[in-house]
Amino acid sequence: MPSLCHSLNGIPGEMTSDNSQPAGRCGIDRAGRTPEHVLRYKRERPMLSKIVIVGAGAMGCFLAVRLAASGFEVTVVDVDQARLEVIARDGITLQADSGTVTARVRACLAAEAQGPVDLVILMTKGMFSAAAIRSVAHLAQHGPLVLTLQNGLGNVEAIAEVFHADHILWGVTDFPADLEGPAQVASLGAGHIWLGGANDRAHAHADAVAEALNRAALNAAVDPHVRIAVWEKVAFNAALNALSTITGLPVGGLDCPEGRRIATAVAEETIATASALGVPLDPARVLAKIDFALANHRTHKPSMLQDRLAGRRTEIESINGAIVRLAEQAEVPAPTTRVLADLVRMGDPRGA
């Protein structure tokens, strides 16, 4: 494949902050810096314009085409050279409720991604997070912001091994996205993004990132309680994704008494686990998100089901598997979540 990017060798950033804590008050960090210091640091960062998206899956392609079509300089990084060649040649086509749009993006292997860049968005499956973020470690020397909207738990910790924790943002999205071909993605239905900083100093950049995403009509909002939002998404995904993968049904196929009963049980077990770990979730909010998906995303195939249909390993370990492990540590019963995790594991390729 002709290289559209150039090699750049660099060094990883250092990690100095504790990513296990939820974001505190915006503008005041744990090192005792004053609000004025943090706001000055925020103002000094240039406008975000150059973006690298790591992971050319459905959601990565969705974000890439929306951002590129809105004027951002977007580079897509992946390990699938054949797909990268198609994306580099044809661009990415998005089918949405508002119509179809094709946007040109750069596409290359990680080693060929050139800095400096303003924002790195990690959108691989959770089991690939550590390797994927290490593959673009050379971009860290220029101090970009890094955003993860991935499913599951443990992604921030993987990023912080490479990039400075004060530059890491995390969040969730409920946009549906389905790959329809090597460079085609469909997103039918409404969606939003909620994001915040992995620590207080990082949270000072949340407004700038949300503003950039909203230039691409991505309905982004800053959430000072982003840790709760991430756990709500984990509960949502654990309730629907594994069940869809096991049955082979799209989201709408789970809208029956049996499906709702199982999904509700998983959500309740996840809520109890989060509570035991000091993350208070509102059961009504979690169940409302599940109801919304059942009503509005009926044809959507969760990424876990898409992986199963393609014969790929699923990210069950970073969703249901992670909940079960944390539930065991907290001595919280999670029998339904455990059974779903085991059933998905049984269908995953062995040794993959």
C-alpha cells in the first residue's frame, strides 16, 4: 500500500496521575493547582484540527467520516492493510438518517502515523487497547489529547501506560454503527457522546474536545460524573450485547419478555457491583437506556454480535467478564452475568 503517512520515532509520555478516581471539580486538580492555572493551561492548547483515530471498526469509521466531512484532518490507523488500502483509495461512506456522505481520510499502519496531532481517539476493541495504544506511542512526544469512547473497563489504564494522564479523556456514546463493507458504515438512529477527564487537569480540556466533536454534529456534552456514565454504558452493553451475540438477534429481537427479563437481571447485577465499588448508578436511568435501544435501535447488531458473525474473538472479557471479576472481588453475586459471559466464551475462536 502506498504510504499516506510518514514514520516518526518518539517516546511515550509519563503517567503521573491516578486514573482510578472519578473526575472531581472541573478546573482544580489533586496537585493543588489553582483554577486560574488550569484555565490558562486550557487556553494555551491550540484549536483541535489534526485527529488520529486508532481502530477502523464500525465506530471508528463512523467518527472518521463525520469528522473529516466537517473539515478536520483525519488519519485512520488500523492493522488491516487491505482495508486501509480501500479506505485510502475510496474514502469512507456513511449511510445515516440524513442521507449518504463520503469523506476522504488518510489511512495507514500505526508506525506510519505522523505527528504532531491534536487528538488521538482510541476505538479498538477492549482486548486490543494496550497493544493499539503502544503502537502509536511515538505520537505522545507532542502531547496530544487522547479520548476513548470504547466499550468496557480498563481502557483508560491502558492509555495511561503510554500517554500523560493529564491528557486523557474518556466517555461513552450511544450512536449505533454497523460496518457494511471495507469502507462503508451505517448509523441509523439518534445518538450522543458524553465525556470528561480521567483526572481534574484532563477535565479542563473536555470543553474543547466536545466543541470539536459538535462541529461534526456528534451531540457531545461534558459530563462531570463521567465515571458513572462509563459504568452505565457497561451495564447497558453487558445486558444487551452478550444476549444478542448468544441468540444471533439484533437489538429489536431482544424486545420480548424473556429478553427483557435476562437483560434486567444483568443490569441489576452490574448496578450492585458498581455500588459496592463506590460508583452509584441510578437503576431507572440504566433501564431507561435499555428501553430506548430496544425501541429505537431495533435493526442494530451490537459489535459483539458482528464479531461473532465474522468469526472474530469478542470483547466479552472487558464487559461481562470484567463485571464478573469485579463482582467476585466485591463479593457481589452476579450469576446471570457469569452465565452469559461463559456462553459467549464458548463460541469464541480458541487460541485467537
